[in-house]
Amino acid sequence: MLSYEKRLWEEGLTYVAGVDEAGRGSLYGDVVAACVIFPPHSVVKGVNDSKKLSPKQREELYEVILRKAVAVGIGRADAAQIDRWNIRQATRMAMRQAVEQLSIRPEYILVDAEQIECPIPQLAIVRGDQQSQTIAAASIVAKVTRDRLCQQWEARDPGYGIAQHKGYATAYHRERILQLGPSPHHRRSFLGKLLQVLGEERHA
């Protein structure tokens, strides 16, 4: 999990950042990106792809990451921005925002399968959250941040079960969208067939 970082540290770089996102495939709410920088040669035990960790493990590691990191940045793009630009462009914008939120400018960025529009040297790594400790840490921070937002969004848009499924396309969530209609914070560009069914039912 440290081969990319070690090579950069050995080249004399100090501030190597990892970037990842959470919520890219959700039907609802923001896509959230995080950027993390650890001190050189840091080893953070247990850090792995956030999808392979339990919610309890993620919460515990989130606190460890915040303690050990020299800088953490968060970026977000909401449903309206996702619908306006498409999910890839919105994700890249959130990632750039996360980098810009750092208190320290990174010398190099490791990104999970994306390219960020910024002048800092970077490397896009496919399945980076499984190969880079720094990207994996960013995936955990992004996931925990978004999961906590989902608790708030549950109160904002009750009835959809956002706190449980985090806005993803579970059978229950699809059923509630058909029953209630989409909220203002659902991604219309993700709801194509569901909205078609909803329209047909209303005109039946």
C-alpha cells in the first residue's frame, strides 16, 4: 500500500497527497472528495479501501487519519452541479476543491483513477484505493464525511431512507422515489427510467 508513496518520498518529496471520492454512484445528494497528506514514511495500520471496511472500522480509522495527517481537505459537488456538468466533471471539481482546501500545498498528488485540473504533478491510479495508503485514507475520509451528511439529509428529505442506503439505488429507495417522487436533491440525470415510470403512472 506504500510503493507509490515510498518512491516519491525517496525522491525527496515531503508532501504527497492522496485523493478519492464517495457517492459517485448514488442517486441522491453530493459527491464528496477528500485529500489527505501524511508525514513522510508514515504507516497507518488498517487503512484500506473504504468499501472493504465496516462502518465501525471506517469511523475509527477516520479519527486516526485526522490525528496523523498533516493536512486534510474536503470538496463537494451537489446534485444540481452533477446534473449540470455530469458526474465525472462534478467529481473532478470536488477533487480539485479538496486539494485547494488543504492548508499545505502538495508537491505530488496520487488520485484514484482520475485527473484533477490543477498544475500540481499527479498520477491517476486505477483501483488506487487498493494500492496506495494515501488514496485509501482519502477514501475513508470521503466516505465517513458523506455518511455523516446522509444523517443530516435524512431530516432534510424524510421518507426516502437516505441515512440507511446513503442514496444508492436499493429496491427500497427506488420504491420510495416512485411513491413520493424525487426530492430537490435527487440527481435527475441518474433517474431516467424511474422518472419515465413515474410519468407514465401519473398519466395513466
